[in-house]
Amino acid sequence: MHPYAGDVWATWNHRTQEKSKESALTACTQAIGSGCQIVVNGWNVSVAIARDRRDNMVLYGWGDNPDNAQSNVLKVCKDKNYDCGIVNIFTSEPLIQPANFTPIQQQFLETNPALDFSKNYFPDRSVLRVKPVSTSKSKEQKQ
């Protein structure tokens, strides 16, 4: 996600964590520019994304299944006194492959498009970048 955007870029079911991170960061950076960051990642996990209905704040929770992820993000919302709605829940699927693959077999798996089971959730529209605003008062105004 980007700290000044109300959207998330999610990708899952890659063969490596590095490829997953690279894919999400590339998509976010192409949409909004520099400053994108990974906020959650893991193996065989579900991640629930929620948005506060008042100020559009994006929150996340994760768990070992979709129900736990949703419960966890709603607990975070409640603890912060936010009025959240679930935006989406992403669940990775376990990759099953023999542990004794040779490096050539592993490279074939990683580079063959027919064996790419990754999925993406990227905003399909222009993403607005909200710029933070700061205000201050001069000494004369404070008195």
C-alpha cells in the first residue's frame, strides 16, 4: 500500500515471497509513484482488508483462514473505535511440489507462464494520491 492512498495492491500464489513482493510493489509504484510499501506477507495465510467508513483509513488483519482474518481486522477496527467494512479477503493456496526438485526443474516452474498460478488485486482505475497538509500559527496569532 501507499501511505497517501486509500487502495491496496495484493498479489498471491507466487512461487517465492520475493516475486510476490516485487509484483505488488511494481503495480503500486506504476499507479501512484514512489513510496509504496509491503504491509503484510506470509505463507498459507488469509489477509482481510477493511476500510473505515468515516475517514477511509485502510486496515488489515490476517489469520490461518478467511474467517480468522476477518475477525482479526474487525477486532483491530473495534479497538481503534473505527466503523469498518470489509473490502476484500485474500487467501493464498498451498503450493504442492516435490521437495527434491533440481535447480533446472525449479527454474522451469518459476519461468513457465502455464505454471503461474499467481493472482492479483490491483486497482483498475487511477489512484488519487492524497498529499498531507500541515498548518501552523505564527506567534502573533497564538497570543
